[in-house]
Amino acid sequence: MSSVASSSTASPISNTDHEESQYLNLIKLVIETGAPRPDRTGTGTYSIFAPPPLRFSLANNIFPLLTTKRTFLRGIIAELLWFIHGSTDSALLSAQGVKIWDGNGSKEFLEKRGLGHRREGDLGPVYGFQWRHFGAKYTDCDGDYEGQGVDQLAECIRKIKEDPTDRRIILSAWNPADIPLMALPPCHMLCQFYVHLPPSDSPASKPRLSCLMYQRSADLGLGIPFNIASYALLTHMVAHVTGTDPHELIIQLGDAHVYKDHVDALNVQLGRVPRAFPKLRFKREIGAIDEFVLEDVLVEGYDPYPSIAMKMSV
């Protein structure tokens, strides 16, 4: 087990009733008890496996955007819209000032993955391709895949509307046949939607929508704040277009890890007391998932602590 000393000061986590404390307590647990492990990037991590799930209420327009450091909201929204549109070209995000995929889309990285024949930015059949075109034959990020493969996202939305008790309302990014073609295999790999039907004696109330997401590899410092907000936003969006009320996001992690070079920064974050989560609303009524644009997403009352710099391991 690890015993990590740090020059940064972390006080005990306060406000334990706040849902953000689940995340902070998990970081503390991993730093204090996680096993040192080598990793693909060569940075080194402290890791535990399959911690208890993180649960976040989405009721009453709550948006679990972490407050103990400022989170890159515009990047979260832009990346999710990029997934929804089935895009696999990181240059489209980079042009919007969202550089989170630049390292994995660089020519050097693609060559290391045996994908040097691709142009820079072509990530292969990653998340969005699997969400919208599962099973289609991937050529490159500039291809037109309209009508090809299984549109899992559209199927989920159809089932929520037409067959809400279906136990197969599942969106999977994990396609073993396509893994060798991807610059980076999916970390958040599967989610399942669940519709809570109103009680029979209250037929006027709306169904509620929950989402359970499984993530095989969880970078607690940089990745998980993004992932929590992204799947919360996706659930809010799907609820909006299906006439349901967002209810809860549950996240189950596999390998939950802290990169060794993030420990000092995370100890600073652990010394902060969570503030109230903001609220989320949409600027206009939207009928289809593909119609959302960046400007539609309005986050109100976000009052975070300052951002904390952490290096992304590629």
C-alpha cells in the first residue's frame, strides 16, 4: 500500500452531506491506500479497483459540476456534442479551443499506436462513432457514415419514449473489433438508462430518467470531473428530448487511480469545502438530440474555487 507524503496541506474533508464529498473521499482513499502501479503513460499511479459507486442527484435541474476546482465547462459541452454528432476528428474540437484530444490525435501518438497512415487528428472509431454507427466499417474521420451501423443513441431515445421498461436501453462505446483502430480505447465505455415510471395513483406526474455509467479506467484528478459532468449533461439532454425528468447519475469505476504527479494538486483540492452545485437549463425547447448546440446549455449559479493545474498523461 502507498503512504504518500506531500508538501501541500490537506485538511479533513468537511460538508460530508454534499455529494461532491464522495469524489473527494475517493481521492483521499486512493492516495492513502492505493497500490502503486505502472501504467501505459509511464507516469505511475496509485490505484484501487471497483470502489463504491458515485451517485449524483439530477432532480430539480441540479448539475453536478465540481466546485472544489473550476471545471472546463465549455470543453465538457463541446466534447459531448462532438460525441453526439458521431465525430472522430480531434481537429474540430481543437479549432474551438478544446485541446483535450490533441495529444492522442498527434502524428507522433498515432504512429506509436500503429496508425501513422491516418492524418493528424483522426482518432479512429472512438466514442461518437460507436454511439451512432456501431458495427459500420471505419475508413477515416472524413467519411460519410449516414445510415451505416447501429445508431445506439437514437435507439436509446426511442426505447425511453416507446418501451420505457426495456432493460436494454444501453449505449456502448466498447467494440472489441474496433479497438485496434482507435487512438485510445474508451475509458467510459457503457451506460444504461432506466425510466422510473410514475405510480399508478399519480398518472399526471412525469417519468424520471436515471443513468448508470461504467468506466474501466478512471483518472480521478483530470478525467472524472469531466466524466461526471458529461454524463450528467447527457442525461439532462436525453430527458429533455424524451419528456422525462432527470433523476440520478450513478457512476461505477473499475481501475480508479491518481497519477503520482497529481498528488500535490489534489491535496490542495482536498482542503476545500464543496459549495452548492449549479443548476442547468436549456435556452430553448429542443425536439431531437442532434439539434443541441453549445449556446443552448445554460449553467446558473456556478461558484467554484480557482482551477488547479494538472498535467495530462498521454
